[in-house]
Amino acid sequence: MRRKRKFNSIWLLLLLPFGYTLVYFSQKNPNQVEKLYSSGVYKYIGTAISVVTGIFPFSIGELLVILSLLFIIILIIWVLYKAIRGEIEYKRILVYIGRVLVVFSILYFAFNILWGLNYYRLPFSKLANIDTRPANVQELVALCDHLIYEANELRREIESNKGNKPVEYNYKYILENAYRGYEIAESTYPELGGRYGRPKGVIFSKAMSYMGITGIYFPFTGEANVNMDTPYVSLPATVTHEMAHQRGFAREDEANFIAYITCKAHPDLDFQYSGYVLALTHSMNSLYANDREQYVQLSRKYSNEVKNDFIEISRHWAKYEGSLEKASNKINNAYLKSNNQKDGVRSYGRMVDLLIAEYRMKNK
């Protein structure tokens, strides 16, 4: 009787160069990535995984991360203990290193197949036919002025609706109803359609705050994970941002713009206001870098309520500034650069081009 050959896992190391080759060709062929992967294969993969994990009320991704970290810590302690006692041979250490490389190869390949290739798809501006030609400072000033007016009006309306009632911040409502903005925006931007699992709050949100992370999309489970320690004003835009990643829009600047247009389309005033606060933050930061005099003049137009909201947001995140946040920011910067976002964390600033383009279209 012939004995079955045992599979040698070392062959799985080939997934690393194969994955890298796939990424290399994807960078060169965005049209094919869009047609075959982002608008094709990923639609089925992302939807299927997201719907299945969406059955669970908690984040499967968070659970996997915690268990993985615990496993790694225990494994390191065990290896060190054995090494100190001289119970691990040199060859055995090489075997462990080989296994780590195999796991890394599998994860790298799976990441790209499950979601990562979306970094190399066509820009959202091309898909939605948005003209992002270079803008001048006057257009930026006009955009900021418009956003300030809308933010002031929405904040005033929110305040008047409260009346004498105490403020109730319903975080659960935000998670459960964020999809409504996408349903409405889909009529204008069909690229945003699709059925996906609801966004989920992270239990260890405080830890995310110390790392300067407001949310994270976990491609292995198709979940949009949200830091629930985020200020309520910013939460709707944060949730819809992660939902944009869930729909295959990997670039941060595009996810921000999609968060803005889906919040703006949402029937709830809290969502609308959050979207305008997000857009206003990026636009005014850009104006500050280009024309400080105009920035100062426009800043005076903020209503007291809007001004106080920005102060509260700044105070909230100031509590978490430190070495951990800086280290996390560096890691995030390296991650973005490794995935075709050459500006790293600064790529968020390019959202303003999309905002100006949309404003230009609405005011022809």
C-alpha cells in the first residue's frame, strides 16, 4: 500500500512572491483591477464575508486580533523559557522562523485577495465622473464659506429641535442606521450600492484612542470596526468612512469624501452635521496652509455652537496624545505608503480636491 505524501508547508512561502507579483501588475493596470476585481470578484467576496460575520453582534475581527496577540505573547514567552533552559535546538528555532514566514505569506496573499487590491482600482472621481481638475484658492475659499454656512444652519436646527430636552447621544442608533445614507446616495453614486454587514463598535475603543485610530476595516472578516470613544459629533462620519472601505474604496481621501456625501444624504440631522464637520475640517486646514488671512476671516463666521464643537473634539483627542499615538501614526503612515498612497497619512488632504469638484458641479 502506497503511503500518502505529507504536504510540505514550505511551499506556501511561494504565496509571498506570487502576491507581490499580483500587486505589481495591479499597480500597472488599474482598469483591469476595476473591471475584474473591484467591480467583479470583490463584490462577491466582500459581500459574502460581511453578511456572514454581520450575524454576530460583536466584532469577530477584534476577537481574532486579541486572540492572536495573546497567542504570540504566550509563544514568545514559551520559546524564551525553553531557550534559557537549553531545551531548544538550533534547527528547531529555524523551524519556528520558517513557520512564521509561512503564516506571513498566507496573510499577505489573503489580504490582497480579500481586499488589498482595491488600493489599485480606478479613482472614485473617474467612476463617478467627477472633474477633479486643479482648483485655485478662490474656489477653496468659496467651498469653505459654503461649508461654514451649512454647518451653522444644521447646528442651529439641531439645537432648536432639542428644545428644553436633555441631550441624548445614541451611539447604538448611529451604528444601526448609517446604511440609510448609502441607500439614498446610491441613486446618485451607484458605485456605493451593495449589501454588507452593519458597522460594529469596538470593545477596546480606549486603546484605539491612545493609538490615534478612529476606526479600522478588517478585510479578513469584512467588518467595519469603529472606535466608540470618538466624540459624538464625529461618530457618524467615522462610521460611514469605514463603510466606504467595506465597499472596496481603500484610499483614505476617497473614504472621507464618501463619508461626507453619504452623511449629507442621510435623513438624520446628526449625520448631516457630522459630514459637514468632516468636510469643513479638511477644507479649512487646506485653506490655512494656502491663505491664512482668508482662513482667519472665515473662522469668524463659525457660530458659537460650531466653534464649541470643534473645541470639544480637539480637547478629546488632546487627552490621548503621546508616544503610543506617535508610534501608531508612523506605522499607519508606513502602511499607507506601502499600499500605493505615496503621501502616507497626508493623503487625507486630497479629499479637498473631490469636495471642490463636487461643489463646482453643484454650482455651475
